[in-house]
Amino acid sequence: MTSISPEHPEDHQAIHEVNALAFGREVEARLVDALRGSPDFIPEFSMVAVEDGKVVGYIMFVPLAIETQRGTVPALALGVLAIRPEFQRRGIGSELVRRGLADCLGLRHKIVVVVGHAEYYPRFGFSSARAKGLKAPFEVPDEAFMVLELEPGALDGVSGMVRYPAAFGEVG
């Protein structure tokens, strides 16, 4: 049985390990550590999936801005989703995404952006961000740059550049 809850300080090392193992490198793990220490960190949006007392999955959402000609529109980035390799393909990632999106909506957020697998995220309602008028501040394939309107019509009349928190550009 998997339980999902906000992270606690004692989870930090396990979260780092989950990210490093899931991605096969340290970049995402270091990004999470950097975001946690930044003003962009929202504790409620940094969640762990736990099975038998062990952190097996992790998801983090962080605020970002969409710069438009009429001003800035607030949104969230689904920044990192990671599952320990031996626990992948068991629905834990889907549980984390569904719970995270529900929590985002519950806290009245309207837009979520993700750069991720084109085959995975559409099942949650994500679609092409470029088709909705959004631009990425870095090179990314069209199919990997996606957006979800948590509130229907949230992107009506919105087009512009997505601006990620500074930590995204500092870790590499």
C-alpha cells in the first residue's frame, strides 16, 4: 500500500536518492535540493510516495510565470517526478501526479506546465504548450513541452514566454 504525503526533513536524503536513481544522474536530485532552498519552494507541493516505510516516489511543483504582453500570469511547473526504478510501472507516478494536480487545483492554481515524456503526461490532460501560445525559454521538442488548464479557459488570451525559477538555470 502506497501512501502520499508532503515531504519531511527526514525524507531529504531518500528524495535525493530516488531522483538520482530514477534519472540515472544527479542533475534532477541537485535541482530539487536547490529548489528546496529557494524562495520558490512550496512545501505542500513537494510530496513523497512511501511503501513499507521507504520513500519510493517523489513529485514537486514550483511556481513559474508566463510573461505576456499584458503582464505576468502565474502558473506552476511540474518540476520533477521520480520513482525508484524497481517501483516503476506500478502506478505510483500516476498516483503522485493525480494527487499533486488535485492539490494544485484545491489551492486555486489554474495552469501547470511540464517538460516531460510525450506519451506519459497527456493521460492527465496535458497537451502541447506551443499550440496554446506558450514559448519555452530553452530548446525543447514540441511534444515534450506541455501544459494543463486546471481551470477550463485559464489560458484563454494567454500567450508568451514561460519563465522558470532561477534554480532551473543554475543546476546542470
